[in-house]
Amino acid sequence: MRTSLLRGKFVALIAAPLALCLASCGASSTSSGNAGSLPVAGTTVATTAACPDMTKNVTWPTVASTQISATQSSVSATVGERIEVVLPVTARWRFSPASGGSVLQLQQPAGYFDAVRQSCVWRFVAVAKGQTTLVYAKTALCVPGTKCSQVALALPIDITVT
């Protein structure tokens, strides 16, 4: 009888925490939409949108003189030059504001979807001499209702304006 009672307590002590652990699997978090924040590793964000703004149809009056891709880590520009960061829609991209002051001015809309290039685009104007670093976070595109790793990979781009 005593063995049976101890066995029952043991099972209860093991089963309750195990049930709580299993119940928390697949938990999700929501994003505030702040472009400067990076997703927390291990959370699930149900999204299929690669770019922060998938709805804009943008036509710029002037062509950017410098285009930066995901494979570039540093770029040189001159004051007044228009710069575009063009990232593929094969991942979800978020931009963190630049460090280094006001060397670049972000143009709006920022992070829009370009259907022709199948890319997310951020456009800047070099407004002062100096150096800055643009940081983009790359995460997986997630299908709503499925588990998805949200480990963020940082893509820093160093820009020198002369």
C-alpha cells in the first residue's frame, strides 16, 4: 500500500511539470512593428511578408546611383548621392536605425516591396561626410500556424560618405 502511494506521488510530481512544459511548446510572440527591434530567438512570428511595406507602388523621380545588395558589407558614397539597399524577398527583413549620426537620410516609404526586382528596398540620401553602419535583421518567412525558427541574422553595411 505504501509503495503504491509513493508511486502515485512520484507520477504526479513528474507528470505535472511535464504537462506544463508540453503546453508551452509552440508559444508565439507578437511584433510591435518597430523596425529597430530584432526578433527574439526561438519565438514564432506568423508572417509571410518579407518587407515592412508590401503595399506601396513607388516610382522615384531619380535613379539611385548606388545599389547595395545582401552580399556587400561596405560602400563608399559622396554627399548628395542616392543609395538603395536592395534585399531579396526570400527572407523577412527589418531595418535598425543607423549608428553614426545623420550621415544618411532615410527616404519614405522605407522597406517597400519592389515587384520588378522582387526585393525589399530602403532608399537613402547621403547628406553629410562621415561614416555610418546600417543594420538589417534577416529572419525566416513563416507560414501562419506553423513552427518557425526566428533566429535573426544581422546584416551590417558600413557606409563612408566623402
